[in-house]
Amino acid sequence: MSTHVGSKTRRLLAPLGIAAMLLASGTHAAPGARPGIFIMGVDGMDPVILQRLIDEGKMPNFEKFAEEGEFQSLGTANPPQSPVAWSNFVTGMNPGGHGVFDFMHRDKKSYAPLSSATKVSEEEATSLKLFGFVIPISGGDLENNRGGTPWWDYLHDAGVDVEVYRIPGNYPTPESEAKVLSGMGTTDLRGGFGTYSLFTDQIVERDNPKGDIQIVTVRDLDLDGTPDTVTAALKGPPDALRLEPGQVPNDNQYINVGVTVYLDGETDTAVIQVGDAHVLIEEGEWSDWVEVNFDLAPMGVMPVAGIVRFYAKELRPGFQLYASPVNISPTSPLAPITSPDEFVEELHDGVGFFYTQGMPEDNDALKDGVFDEDDYLKQVRLVQDDTNLMLNVALDRFEPGDATFVYFSDIDLQCHMLWRHADPKDPEAPPHPAWVPEVARGHELDIEGFYKDVDKALGHIQQRLPEGTTIMVMSDHGFQAYTRQLHLNAWLRDNGYLVMKEGKRTGYTVTDDIDWSKTKAFGLGFNGLYLNVRGRESQGSVDPGDVNALMTDLANDLEAYRDPKNGEQVVKRVFRATDAYSGPRTSEGPDLLVGYDAGYGTSDESTLGEVTEEVIADNTSRWSGNHLMDPSVVPGVLLINRKLSTDGHDLTDLTATILSHYGIATPSDMVGKAIQ
């Protein structure tokens, strides 16, 4: 039996400010006067890969769909990052309007990277200390950083029954009467983007693993001569009642629940006890979801529900038990993950427990070597099962005149992680720097397999929808190989734009390593380049009158830079934000956008503000495919079951088209135009 967490308690435990719902405008016809629209949002689907597979007869449903309707490339966002692109689609604006410029942006005072998904309310956080607890009173609430009015609010106000499943960038979840489930960006119960646990009795030699790795011992607790019991702790939410407002918890400031594993002496099975639940599991098997209560206050008066799945990677002779990130439970969510709040109950009634974490495929476990390819693909299939169940719920609920969006994540994540095995865009391409023959063997066609899965989903959708329904298939961007990484801040250092303090060559923007009095520019985020402008940044050195000339010099130098390994151009184009964007929030973003050529991208180190010794290097990471490049080299796809008279469209045009389908005029703050 689940314990309900009321809205007031939920706000106390996980303050999440709610953005005020904006008013829709425009004229519209009655929803029943026109057929409905069903949108497949396929993250990362690439037009070149899709066309090749169609030509080879491997995508029969897409082939027929394209023949009877339309298949075009679709312009992506600048930069072509998922939170930016999906925000363009949701609002019909570019980043200058909606305010999402990257996965992260900078703090003007400290130069530290900040998540672009949220903003903290300006009201100062206050709290009350009572009996050893820190009780939040006001302030410090997190709000969704995306501005603008989502297209689903316009539709709902026009009387359209609209449902949106797993839309990226919608967490913290703004209030809305439209039925919306948040997707990418939704945190796990710990407040992060997915922290797995590994309980193992083996020595683990990994640098900075993304998960919580606990070394355990198989012990003989019942003294029968056979070691058969493992005890461990599963971390849940931060211990919010003992943390000061805004304090980041350390490893010891989370609420734990004990985990005990009883190994069977005769079979490759075990019983896992976690909280009050018992789970029987075989080696190599995944458990079902287990709901676990974490007690934030004594005697169970303030329980917080999470859900977790276990994977028995190895039980004997070694012991390796994986636990998924603890997801927010849909039965009693700690923070709103749907709008309205009760929509999550409807979803749980339809599909049972499901991944609520925004990026549920555990690529971190694969990058850390906790998963091998086969382990990872098993977990991906579980995510697919969730998607298919939700798709069927969406189709069951769809009626003529409705508007429904369903998000498919598989292609994007698998192109990121599996591209190194074989290039699906150019099967004749040379091996990726991260290619390992013995690992790649048998996985060369995995990405094609995920395309085929989407083809099956399209066929299923066509069979289930009422006749006359407009079906749209779209992606936020395409894909390219990611073979070389530029350490942008190191390049800035070597070209005199970023100056280290005397005696230093490496360091971080957030430490005392950089001479800000002489530094003109620094990189932060995947495509952002900021100028150190006097009067804007806390230690600005660039006179505002010199900004224009500095931007010209930076753009020319970056575009002229050639890879010393092969002589190829690394940066295809550098864009001025004032040229690329329009809208009142343009000044919040980077000054310049670095558009990398195909095969290139910013290193992880520079993304977080690090200055490395090396300037450019092979990408040997498992994260081997990418799209964080010049928008022209990674367009998305648009397919629709009617002929179009125009082409050259982008994501914001789709927003206007959805509104136009229901007779709603395009609002003046949108930049897109309805497709004819």
C-alpha cells in the first residue's frame, strides 16, 4: 500500500516553484470540426540514415508513409541540443524567446556552470531550526527556466483534448490543465539525473564513476559454514530536514534503506529484501519494480516513495548486484511530474510502475563499465517496454479531434552509445577511435535495429488511429560520428583569449587558476562561448566598446583553425547570439555559438569550464555519436501523411502548424510559420 504525500508536504520536501500559466490567444474552430493529430517525437532520427534504410527495404512502414505523404529534412535548433530543440518545438520560439540556450549556462558572479533547466526564485530562502531539523519556510523554490506558452496550453484553451507523453524539458513541471508527463530533465529521487548503485565484492578501479559503488562482503551470518548473506544500503532522497536551504548534500546526507541479499546455496538465485519488500531474482535477470519508502522523519511520519529495479549481474563466485537510480514513484510523487497532478495516477492505472527518470537508459553504467553491451541492451529493452505500454494507453485514449504527442528516446541514446561499433550513416567509414573489435562483434547493426523498432511503432499507430487523423513523425535533430574533441578552453588559452595565472597551464573557471583581469573569453556548455565583459561578469576585463571586434576575431580564428591530425576544419561556423536569436531573453545566453563541423565537438572538460593541457584529441569515449555541432550538419526529419507544397521548415514551424490544424492563429511571439 502506498502512502500519499500531500501537495503541501511535497512542496516542503522538494520545493519546486510553479511558473504561472500564461494566457493563450488567437481564434479557433471547435475541436470536433477537424480531425485530430498524433505526433511521434523520435529523438535523434537522422534523415540520411532513415533514407538509406528505406532504400534497403528495412523500413517498410516509413517507406509507404513517405510515398503516400511527405518526407523532408527538418531544421533543428541552434545549438542542436535536445533541451534547446525541444523548447523550440514546445514554444514556437528560438532561445532568445524561451531562454533555454544549452544544457548549462554560467553564473555571472562565480563563472560556475548551472543547469539550464531550472532557475531559482529570487526570494531568499528561509528556514526554522527545531529539534535538530531544518524546516524550510519560504524561498529557494526551483522553477522551470523555459519561457513562453507551450502549444498544448493553446490547444487546451481551444477545447482540444490534448495529451503529451514524456516531453523533454518540462521539469520542474509547470502548472497546466493539459495532460502532460515530463520527460528528459526529470530527476531521480536523489535530485540528480540518474545515479545507479552497484553492490559488489570485487575491487573496482574506475576514475570518477557516475554511480554509487559499494564494496560489500558475502558473509556467513547464520553460522552454517556457507557465506550467503550480503548487507548494503540504498540511497534515496537528500536528508532535506537536516540540510540548510541551498546546501548541496554530501555522500552521507541522504536517507538510506537497508538492502539484504540472501544467496541460495544450490541455485543461481537470491532473495533481495529492501524495506518491507522481498524479491526473488536469478543471475542475469532483472527484477520488476519495487516500491520503497524512505523516512525523512522518525517513526515513519514523513515517508517518501521511490521505485527501484535490481539486476543480478553476478551472484557467484563473484557478487555484483546493480540497482537502478531510485525513480520518483508515480503512486505518490515527491515532486509533480505531470500536469495536472492527477494525470500520473491515470498513467499508473494504465501501465503500472514506469521509469519516471527523464533519461532512463543507463548510459552511465555502460560508460563506467558496470554494464557491458549486452547488460545495457537488456536495460534499454525495459525502457522500450515502458514506451510501448504508454503508446498503447495513448492510443486507447485517443478520439477523433484529439491531439497527442508520444516521445521515443531509443535512437538518440543508442546513437550516442553504440555508434563506435559501426557508423550507421556511412557503413564504409573508417573505424571509430573507440572501436574495439571484440566488443563490436555482433553489435554492428544495433542502431539499425532501433530504427526498425520505430518502424514497427509507426505501423502500429497507423492501424490503431481513427481514419483521417493527421500523423506527424518528427525529430529534434539528426546525428553524426563524434571522433575528435576540442578542448575549447585550452584553445582559448593557447590563442591568448584566456589567460592562466603565473605558473599555471591547467585549471578551472570556478577556481583561482585563471587571471580574469586579462581573460577575454571562456567556454562553458557544449556550444557556448562567453565574453568576459566588464560590468556584466563579476571580474570582467573586456570594455563593452571592444565586444564587436572581439567577436569578429574569435569567429575568424576558430573557423580558421585546422585539426593538426588531418588538416580538417574543426569549427564550421561561429554564430553571434544577436544574429541567431530574437526575443527578450537573448542577453541571457552565450555571446557566441560554436558550430562544430561533422565529427567534432567540445570535450566534456571544456563543457564544465576546465582548462586542459591538450587542445584536441581523439574521442575514445563510449559516447561516440553526437549532434552538438553546426545545425546544418545534423538536421532532423519531418514526415506527415499528406503532401506539402513547401520545404525548408524547422522545429518552430511545427508548433505553428499544430496550432493552425485547430484553427488557432500563430501568436506574435512565435517565430515559426504554419506549413502548407
